Amino acid sequence: MAKSMHDDPLKEKFRPQTDDLDAQLDAALEGFDEKQLYGFDKPKTDAPAPTQPGQKQARRGTIVTIGVDDVFIDFGGKSQGIISRLQFAEEPVVGQEMEFLVSKYDASEGLLVLTLKGSLATNVNWDTVEVGQVVDATVTGVNKGGLEVDVKGLRGFMPAGQVDLYHVPDLEQFKNQKIQVEITQADRAAKNLVVSRRNILEREKAVAREKLMAELTEGQIRRGTVRSVMDFGAFVDLGGVDGLLHSSEMTFKRGRVNAADFVKVGDVLDVKVTRIDKETGKLSLSLKQARGTDPWADAATRYAPGTTVTGRVTKVEAFGAFVEIEEGFEGLLPISEMSYQRVKHATDVAKEGDTLKLVVLSVDATARKCSFSLKQAGPDPWKSVTDRYATDMVVKGKITRTADFGAFVELEPGLEGLIHVSELSNQRVRNVSDVVKEGQEVDVRVIDIDQEARRMSLSMKSLVAPKLEIGQASSTNAPAPDAKQPKKPRPALRGGLDWNW
């Protein structure tokens, strides 16, 4: 103590007033054990009796008076104690309940001499070292099981699990560092000292947790550090309180989300507190809500039908491709909307990672569905087909596919016509593949154009005779290739007979 107890008037209320009372009390209590008198030998419900040699008795008391140098504690009944103000990291408050360690009983003053649990001990040697003391230690070495430390000349050991609140993969970072630790085992005979840094961190976290829980409200944006990543999400430390960031709250994207694709241990994130359970202390967090609003909230306005957008192909299926316009806003490009011509496989047009210019066909914000068109994003070759093609015109094309009823010919990208099986040859055709093959380039004659129905009828047999120039319409005066020619008169039969055909 900084002063003698008799010099402080605040101690008068705790010290007996008569000069001979101490002598009378000593005579009356002769033969009694101090521990039995003050109940130290009985376990408390809030502070269990010591179980290890050298461990101080812990008792919970209330601050009743704060002096210049000392603080007085009431434990109820006739039990009071005194503790130096230097033991407190923060200014003590009258009425505050705390847990203290009883160092000894001062019979002359009738007071218990206390130390604050977790306070830093400076005078440490094998005679004074006790379990529960908080001391400064220097890390001198690292081994497979933990850290080797030096505590005021005493060699000690800290198990790896007691270094931090969380697993530390590389203990080398603590080498030669000065840290505060708590003594957990002290065997004077064997000179064995075991310490823990985790115990101190847990107490600090408990204080920070209590303070943070009082400040937290739903809807707040808080910064935290990712402590662990699981299949279902990640746990984020907000500074004393861990909250669950579920994988569904990491992104607005649909479907199953792998948490490891979005966060990793050590990441510092801004998250939104979405739910607080005061009873259990559990928090629910959201990363996507902290980063912005749901892109589907006003999608119907921003992506009205007919809007031209640019997106990235995220997945290709047999029925089409999924295209992401922005994070969390994804729609389907049906295979029927990939081209004006028939598409066999979606991968023929789009591949994962491709960037496409599209036109929005529909948006259903409630169902979170959207559809796009690739073919409508470019010029429609059918809109001006009659400006480039006319009946009887002969043009070049490429056989794209065959069927039992004929062959399809691509005249230009997005513009196809059909050669019916009856128009393939002047002779009867049993199999279309006997006349044309896929990929073959052919000359065809335009028979009919139906712009509204987006159909064009073509013919190959019309080109047999007469020979026409490619790109020119056939002459209307020229006889049809299959028109019947006048028969030549047959010579008179022998015998003088004449036969008219």
C-alpha cells in the first residue's frame, strides 16, 4: 500500500475504534483457524475452492468506498477487504461487483488484502509464483507442441492450444515477442511452469462481447474478420462477438453457393447485422446486403423488354445458356433465341465465359427469372429479304441439314430456304442424301418468298436446262425445262401404211 492503513481516515469505518479490542479479539479467537472463521474452507457457488497448491481463494465482492490509493470491498456480513487502485485498468465505480483474489488476512486491520483477478504480477519467483497470476513473458523458442517462454528468469511452456483463441498455423511469428500470460500450473518442486495466453484473450473477449452486444442493433453495418470457413458459410468476428455469414447471404446469385469461392480465413469484410438473438447471443450476418441492394428489386424498370444488354455466359445447357448481366442478375438465353437459323447444340453458339450482346425479352422480378435473345440483338435478314431476293433468281447456298421431305439451304447467316424433295432433281428421288450432302454448296433457284412466315422455297431441278447465269432471273420466254417438245413425224411404215402419233 502507498500509505499506512492508519493514515487514511477512510479506513476508520472498517477498523475497530477501541485500542484494546484487537487484544480481546485475539484472546477470544485463540485456537480458531482464520480460514474457518472467514469461510475460506467452504466452497462458494460463485467461486469454487482452490484445487491446486498455491492457488489463491477467489471471492466476489462489491466496491463500497474509493480512496486516494485504495479501494474497499464488502463481501457481506463482517467480511471486508482492501485493494490498491493501481490494480484497476479502468477507474473503479462504487457499487460495482467484481471477482477478487485473497492474498492474505491483515489481522491488525481486520481486512482482507486483495488483488484483482487478471492483474499483472511483477515480483515473480519460485517462492511467490501462484496459479492465476498474470505475468509478462518472453517467447524464447518454438517447438512442435507450443512455445517456450521466460517468466522473470523462470522457464515455462505454453501449449499450442493456449497461444490464441483460434488455431495458429505458424507459431514462429511469436518468437522473441513479449506477451502477457496467465500461470495455469506451477510445480515448485519440479520447477515446472505452464502458462496460457488464451485465458487472458478470452477474458478480454468476454468484456468486449458484453460491450458490443449492448451496442449492436439489427441493420447495422459492421467490419469483421473471417475466422473460419465451412461448407454452409463462414464465422466472422466483429470484435468480441462471432456471427454466422451463411453462404446464401454472400451473393445474390441463385443456386448453391460454395462459401470458399467468396471468402477465406483472415478476410476483413463489411457485413450487415440481420438478426440478433439476445438470449443465445447468436448473430446472423449478410455480405450481399452490406454491398448493395438486390438487383432484382428494380429489375423490371432497369431491364424492360427490348433493352439491349451485355452479359457473360456462366453455364451452357442443352436447352440454352445462362447469362449474367450483373452480380446476382442472371437470365436464360433459350436455344431458339440464339439464331434465326436452326441451332443443333447451344455450344455451337455460346460457350462458358463468352461475352454476348443481347436483347431482354421478359423479366419476372417476383420469380427472379429473365429471358434474353441473341438473334434479335443483330439485324433481322428477313426484314429486307425481298430487297435482295426475287422469284426466279438463281443464288448460291450451303446445305445445312437434310430431312426426308427435302434439304435446308443457308443463303446467308440467319436466312434459310427449303428445297423440297420434289425440287431436287428432274428424276424421282428416293433419298435426299442421294442428291445432296450437309455442307455441300449448291446453286438454287428462288421459287417463292413468304416474308411474313419467314419461309423461302427453292429448287435445283429448274437449273437443268436452259443454263442460267448465277444471280439472274430466268427468261419468261424460255420454255420450262420439263415442257414437252413437239414430236417429230415418224417415217412411213413399210407396206404403204401411214400412222399418225
